[in-house]
Amino acid sequence: MIIPTYNDNEYLPRSVSSVLSQTRSACDLIVVDDGSTEDPEPVLSPFAGQVTLIRQENQGCAGARNTGAEQAAGSAFLFLDVDDELTPNAIEALEADALRTGAGVVFGTVLKRGPDLDTPEMLIGDRRGCAGAPPHPAFRNFWKSSIQTCGTAIIRRDVFEDVGGFVADLRYGEDRNIWIRLGMITAFHWCDEITLIRHRRRGSVSRRYADMILGSVRAQFHALEWCDQRGIDTAFLGIEHQDLIDRAFNRAREQYCPGAAERIIALAHERNLVSSTVRHATRMMWWSRLRSWLHGGPCQA
């Protein structure tokens, strides 16, 4: 069990408590402090002897997860986000299904709760459609992560090590990337249990949209290149590298996110993937900006 943390002392005790109160104890619990400026040790002191704290310079969530996996002793990993919590029978349910099915990835259902504990809970959409034998899970995770968060899934150690863990260079889209790669080599199984409660942080700021769009397309490129290096045929995806650029650019343009669009154009030039779609969309974006400027700029709310 690995929990990466970065200045998350407010949430850390709740996530740790949810692991330690399981009906089936985890083999170990490792908290990886990813270069926080606040010390997590005081909030972990009530759990002395039950938690291993590892400190490292900031590497991002993917790097922190890999560090925890290197030190963990179990035959399977669960990577819990610090602002989420497991339901009491999560590990027992996931492990039972893993033993019964032999799947390399077993994932459960997620409940979503607002910033106030009294906020009504709601299920995050049923994602059982990505369950099945490879390469079906890779196909279902390619455009959107079918597994909402790593904390609802256990990953068998041997398949995690086979794909090389998380890609530390990806600060966005790292979850989707590993689901794609794992989905190429192992079966995914859906556990019919609510295994995780996902909390929405009070006053939290969403990730920068431009970073998310660019990170997603980089994660997809990496997964395709990883498959090429392994000789894995990705023809079933029905996708070309140029399509990734065009789709990402159109997404940025539709959301009017010029920062993302400009960075995708740079990525297209970097990879020699500048299509007529990108050139046309670029002209349209600049014409839109010019018209907006001539009419006094965008309307203010």
C-alpha cells in the first residue's frame, strides 16, 4: 500500500486511517513524502510503528509511487491518493477477486463526496466496460481513464514491474498511460464492491487545463511508442500519431484554451506531425482572436 503526499497534512491522517482499519490488513503501508515544505511526521506520529515514511526530493506523483513500490514487500500494489479513503473491506474484496480470477488488475467502484462530509454521496459512473482480456482494457483506457483513480485498484507486482511502473516524466496523464500499457499485457477485472470514497478538496484549484490536455497526448504517445518497442501491434486502436495531435488540438480549440493549442502546435512541429487540420485550426484561432480584439475583447461576466 503506497500513499504519495505533497503538503497534504490536512488529508493524510484520514487516508492512513482508512488503510489501517481494513478488514484485511495490508502487507505494509508506505507514505512517500515527495519533497513537501511541511513536515508530515507530526500528523503520522499517532500511527507510529504502523507506517513507513520515505522522504525524497520532488519528483511528482508518478515518481513517488514508483519509490513506494520499490520499497513495498507485497505481491500486489494499491496506490492511494492522499485525499481519498478506502472503504473498510476494499483490500479484502479486491484481493479475493484477484485470487479467484488471476487478473493482473482488479478495480472496484468509487463513491464521490463533496467538500463537506454531509454532502450527498454519488457513484462515479460504472466503468466495468474496461474489464476483460488484453488488449481490450488498453483500448477502453486509451481516450479516457476507465479506472477513475489508482486507489480503487490493485496491481499485481509482476505485471507492474513488467511494464516498468509509472512514467516519472509524466506529471499529467500518468494514470491513463499505465492503464494502457497494463491493458496490453494482462486482464482487468471489475470487483462489484464500493472500494473507495473520492473526496473533493475544499477550495482546491483544478489542474491547469493546458497541462492536462498536453499531458494526455504525451501519455498516449508514450504508450504507443512503448508498444512499438515491444513489438505489440496497436492496429486494433485504429489510430495514427497524427490523429492524436489533431484530436488534442481540436479539444483545446473547442474549450478555447489557447495555451494548450499553442503547446500542441509546438509538439506537432517537434514530431513533424503538422497536418492540414492543425494549420487550418491555427488560422481559425488567430482570426477569432483578431475579431474579438476588434470588437473590444471578450465579454466580461
